[in-house]
Amino acid sequence: MASNPVNKIFVYEHPDFQGVSREFTEYCPDLRDVSFNDCISSVKVIGQPWVLYEHPHCQGAQFYFEEGECRSVEWHEVISSLEQVKEDLTNPQITLFNDMISSCRVDRGAWVLYEHPNRGGRSILVRAGRKFPSIGWIDNQVSWVLFIYWCTSCDLHKAGVIFPIC
């Protein structure tokens, strides 16, 4: 089966996919430009994952969404930019530095670093080709790592193995 050429996100003004909506297929650095700033409350993702950001130009808190539906966004009405995860997700590799993970280098793919086990607490998405000499607000607090995987032979996006860092 061929991989899904359609990668898009639908964002909605209200929970449960209600109210005004917009469809995006490309990076939007500032949702003010499309009159949809700080009003996203639910999302539907088709294809590869997307990251929504608290501030314009991919700044501030990150919110990662895999393929599927999210009826209610945890931090609704604060999203100001969004982008698709376009990295090759078929063979992820990451190098973590120091005992408590104070920095990392993503060699391939995309990874989500979590503050607590089982995807708990704060999180940050780190991706290949982007430098992260310091992870910032989650510095020395990473407990779990999740790699993002795209199965090209089965046309399926899924989260990879989660493992404890301890």
C-alpha cells in the first residue's frame, strides 16, 4: 500500500469539532494572518503528525498531535502557530547527553521527551536537523522518551516504544 500523500490538520474553534474551522496543509507561522489566533479547541489530523505552538513562529509551549481526532485541546484558545512534522519518521535515532538529560541531538526522526512516565507532565518535541543544546524548561527533568514512527508499508502513523530514562 502506498504512503498517504494527504497530510493535513483541521482545527476547530470549539470542543467536539464545533464552530468555525480551518484546514491547513502547510506551516502557518502566525495564525493572526488567517484570523484564527488563540481560538483552537479541537483538532483532526490526517497523515503525519502536527505540532501546535503557544506563540507565533513556533515559540512557547508545544502541543503534539498524531493522526486521529482530539475532541478537546488541553490548552485551548492559546494556539498561535502550527507546523507539520515532515522529518523522515521511518528510522529514528537520538543521542541524549548527561545523566538527567540536559541536552540532546536528534540524528533521525522526531521524538517527544516527557517530564513524567506514561506521557505525563510537560513535553517537548525534538526533531532532526534542529539544534537543542539545552532543552530549556524541561532541562534535567525528562523521564520518558517516545519516538514518532511512520510505517510506509502499512500506511500507518503510530507512536513508537516508550521507555524509561531513569
